[in-house]
Amino acid sequence: MAKNLYVGNLPWSASEDDVRDAFAEFGEVLSVKLINDRETGRPRGFGFVEMEDAGALEAIKNLDGSNFGGRNIKVNEARPKPDRGPRW
């Protein structure tokens, strides 16, 4: 089973490969998705990492609050996106 992790407070210079490398130390990384602003295309400073369960728990324990590119990142299990109903 895989877990989806929220990763916040990322430096804007972080690439998906940088994030993948940091998390791969704790287990198999299934996917990395960094979020960009819809209008400007610039990074928003957060993203999601999907990992297998055991590695995800280790990554949370070891990376939450750690220094990544000069910033203390936030790592926790992602909550499901709330259903906001139909878009008009």
C-alpha cells in the first residue's frame, strides 16, 4: 500500500529530482509532484511524494522539520482533497 505525503515550505529552487533523492533514502519513491501557480507557472513551495508505507513513515520521522535547501520543510501524510462540489 502506498502513502501520499505532503511536503511544504520547499525552496522555490527545489526540483522534483532533488525531492525524490531526499525521500529515496527512506524507501521507494513512486511519484513526486511539485505544485506550480496556475497563473504564473512559478513554484508554490509545496508538493506531494507518494511512497510505500514503511518508507513513508520513516521519511516523515526523519524529514519533518529538517533543513532542505536552507528551509525547514514540513512533511506529513496528505489529507484527501475536500470535495467542493461542481465547478461552474
